[in-house]
Amino acid sequence: MKGPNFNANEFAKKALDAGAANVVLDDNQYSVEGKTILVPDVLTALQQLARHHRQQLNIPFIGITGSNGKTTTKELIHAVLSSTFKTYTTEGNLNNHIGVPLTILKIKQDAEIAVIEMGANHIGEIASYCNIALPTHGLITNCGKAHLEGFGSEEGVRKGKGELFDHLRANKGTAFVMWDYSYLREMSNGIAHRYTYGTSDANIVGNPIVRNQFMAVEFTNGFDVTIQTNLVGDYNLPNVLAAVAVGNYFKVESEKVKMSIENYHPTNSRSQLMQKNSNQIILDAYNANPSSMKAAIENFAKVEGTEKILALGAMAELGPDSLKEHMNIIKEIDRYQWKDVILVGGDFMAVDHTYRKFKSAAEAGQWFQKFQPHNAFLLIKGSRSMQMEQLLDYL
């Protein structure tokens, strides 16, 4: 494939020399007779191959999208389904126009269920992935203020993410719906089958209990087991409820659902609780948008502790609303008492506030190195581009 900084057609001979059977190209000058397949566009060919492969698989395909919690929800659902079925899923967050087809092409004939994560930052993107993955079931975690630069507005986010429900509606599929969110109820109207989860009035009903920073979920309908998770923050409740709903729908035994979720430990800087020297840290630095940032601050304010430090990196891809959204986060911070607040980069540098500010995570890290906190509790969060996990090297 060609990208802005490379032309992989150039590596055709090297790939063949290394043992590739054939190479698919869209640049004829790199062809090797009898060994290369020339197509008008390699990316399109990849997506068409994935769709063809998908059509050979007569199994449930579960599509997952949303503004926040996609990957955690996908990992939890995969853990639950894998206890009973041969389940294939998106690796890491390979959820884009290249990752979705690559995920599908890795699914072997022994598959019983597939779980496909779909990310998007503009209208029409989810629809294009549905055209490749052909999901039979689907779940939208939520629609918040994420990728506003591409979607234009929160309404645009709902329209874009809602393309998954549009596909299910048109193809008599099944939607798993977070019933607490009235907009998801509305967006899922007309879908042939809906299986619901929430804190009341749903097929699966559960509510959070916080124990030693970790969330437990007590169920009152559709499921009769309490689950103790390794997830920090009750903003993870919908992710757990979704996994239980999907497991229950596919008739996974309740004890297997419980064990699968209780054995799941978050990785990749997603709500990880860790200890570094004398300090306790919630590392949630994989990504950030106004919705997830607000939820993380609210949750952190609730947990026990007086020596609490916020270290927040700027939020990306917010377009014209960026300054306003960063100012709203400042107002959210103002609502609570903190030992210290460190704000890093982007529009945190451009809005007025009284907190410590640094241009980069490395610069903030040097401050931490100089004024080493002891017995503190830190929340580290920010957009991927801010690389806030670097702070761990200085603590």
C-alpha cells in the first residue's frame, strides 16, 4: 500500500525473496513476472478480499463502535465469549480502514463468533466497515464529544456511529442497547431484535459497588451473580454490562461470564491501577475526549485519598470547539480540591487557568522528578498524541 510517507510497492522483490508466494501491487514498475498481482488500488483490493472472506463465514459477527470504551468493551466481550466459543477479535485497536479488513482476513474456518471493533472520525466511515464486516449483531457503547473535528458536532457523532445500527436495521440484525441512554434507545428504533442492558428496566440490570478503588457489579435482573472487576471507576459499568448482556444472549454459563470478567486486567494505559514507589497511579493515557475526561475526573474525585494529583494532557481532534472544551475541563477541575494539578500541551496552554502547565509530558516529568510526590494518588490521562505515560519514567 501507498501512504503519505512510503510506497510499499518498492518492497515487492524483497517480500518475494523473503518467501512471499505472491505480492499485490498497484504500481506496475515493481512487478515481477508470475509473482505479482496488479490491481487499481491495493487498499480497495484488501477491503474487497476481506469482504469476500467474510462472506465464506456463516457465523455471528458482532460490530462494536462508540466514542468511549470500545476497546475495553471489546476485550471484555471477547473474554466472555472465548470461555465457550472459538472467538476471533480485533487485536489491540486495529479498528480503522486497514485494521478492520486485516482482522477479518485472520479469521480461520474454525471460528464460531467474531468481534470486530470499528473506530471512526467522520461520517460514512462506519458504513464502509459494515460493508466489509457485514455484522449480524452490533453495539454502540455511547456517543460523546470525540473527533468533533471530523464529525462536526455531537449530532454528527450520533449520525456517524449510528451507521452500525442503520446496517443492522436494514439487514434484520440484533442490537445490544444501553437502555439508560435515551439517544441509543431512539437510534435503535426499528431494529428487528434488541437486547438491552442498563441500571433499570432492561434485559440485564446491574449497578456498581466500589471496593478498594475497583468496581464490583451487583445484578438485579437477567443475571444472578455479583462480579468483582479489576476496573477502576464506575464509568466502566456500561462496558461490563455490555459483556454480560452479550454473554447471556449467546447462552454462556453465568459462572463462566463471572470468571471471564473477574480475570480480565486492563492493559495499554486504559484505566490501569498501579503502584510506583510510594505512589498509587491510575494510568488512563491511551486516549481522551471531553466525555471521557469529565468521567475520569468525576470518578477520581470520588475515590478515597487526600494527596490526589491530576496530570492531564490536552485533547486532540476537537476542531473549532477545542478551546471551549478545554475550558470546560478547567471548570470541572475547579469543582474539587486537589493536592496539585498539572496540565500538559495543546489548548491547555492557550486557555486561562491557575494550574501548573507544561508544553510536553517530558517537561512535566522533569517537574515531577524535582518535586517527587510521596504517598500520593495520581490520575494520568490525555490524548494519545500527548504520550502522558512518559510521566511514569519520572516518578
